[in-house]
Amino acid sequence: MSDTESIDEADGARPYSPSGMYFADGTPHKGQVFENEAGKAFGETYEGCMRCNGSGRWSKNRRKACIACEGEGEKFIQARLYTPAELDAADRRRKKAAETRVTKQAEREANIIAKHQAFVEANPDLWARALVSEDKFVQRLVIASQTWGGLTDAQLKALPEALDRLANERAFYANSVPVGTPGERMDIVVTCRAKSSFLSKKFKGRGMQEVHLTSMADDEGRAFVSITSAFTLDVGDKVLLRGTVKGHDERPGWPRTVLNRVAVLEVISTLASRQEAEAAEQVREEEWDHASAPSM
Ligand SMILES: [Zn+2]
């Protein structure tokens, strides 16, 4: 093969074929060329046996021959033949398809960046708040916008709510300080402000268990948290707790006392009971207003 023929690396490197024809993978064909009714060229060749992966042995009993190839490890087949021009054309089609894929991918990525930038430009304040947030949910939305190109309507609605919720909690816990010393057992009155649950690998044994993260505050606005499968409260529950101080952290952005071995000694009130009491109070006030109003 001369140098002038191998200008293009892929196209110029065909090995010599006695018949001038090649199989689909570019290997040269030896022997006779057949044609089917449609005028397509075929040649005879051996193909590695798929059944035994070329070993010639039966997978369930290696001492017996593979029934597909009768122990030969390969099978005699008739396969399509191609001229060098046909193979070159196929190569060009493959290359073109690959280039198109790359172009399409680049277009998709550019589109995502443009959509994300449009979102940031349309919501500059929201984006600035989201970027500095330590909240996991907010951080996920920040990544989602960059990955998918902006936010969905539902995410766009959820983001400011999450930021406001976080700002509210930060303001609520502005005076929070660590309580107690690690190992100390204490009784405290707290109200549950938030709860979430997640699945976690069991500490002992196999399988998963539901773990509850319960955020609580005492009447002085000091933050408590317990992370355990054995205890949680409903939001609004006010209870007398006994718990052991495990340590202190500032994970959400304010000082917290982490409790474990938590038990409820007394339920003081629930959100539902307080709402009922408030509603009853309002009815009494209205009745009083009605009774004290001058009669017509
Ligand atoms: Zn076989």
C-alpha cells in the first residue's frame, strides 16, 4: 500500500484481500463470493461460537462438547461482504453520526447554561439568597438549576418558601445557646418546631430503619435536636422531656444541643389542643361581645 493511498488513517489502512471484498469489521475475505437474490455479496467464514464463547465446551459440564458448534468453538457462516468503497462510506456515516452526537450534546449543554443564566437574571435576589444558604434543600435546588437549566414552576415556588422558613428559624434561634455538658441527664420543657425522617442502615444487624430528626426549642429559644429511630414528636407538641446531652453543634447555622436517650415524661399540650383552646376562647369572646351589645 502506497503513502498516497493512506491520507485518511481509517480509510487508507485496509489490508489486502484476495477477492477485493471485506467483511463488515474490515477483515479481508478469502474464497468465493456469493450473491443473494437481491444482489448482495456474501462470503463464507468462521465466527466464534456465542454459545460457548469459543471454548467448544458445554457450560454445565466442561467435559462435554458445546452442542451449538459441536466442540469446534466456532461456526461456519455466510456473512455480508463489502467493497472498500462501501466500507469507507459506512465509516463516513459513522463519523458523521458521532460528530452530530457531539454537536447535539454541545447544543444541549449550551441551552442548559443559557436557561440557567436566564433564570438567574430573572430572579437575581432569590438566586443571591439561595447561593449563600446552608440549607440542604436549597443547595439541591441551586445544583438542579445549573444541571437542568433553571427551575421548574414547583421548584421556583418552593425555593423562596424554603429560604423564608430558614430565615424565620434563624431569627427564632437568634439567642440560642448550648445547654448542659456532654453526658448530663436533664429534664426540659420543649416545643417541637420541625421534624423529618430518613432511612438509614441499622446500627446493629441488617436492613434499614427510619431515623427521625426532631428539632425542638425551649421557652428561652434555645435549640435542641435529637436524631434517633426511637423518638420523635409532632410539630407543635409541647412536652416535658428527659434526655442526655450528647454534644453541641451549629449545623443549621445556630447553636444546638444534641440530645439522645430521649423520653417524654409529660405531654403539656399539642398544636391541635392549643388551636382548639384558641378557637373556644374566640367563641367565648364573641358570645361576650354579643351579650354586652346594646339590645335592639
Ligand atoms: Zn460452541
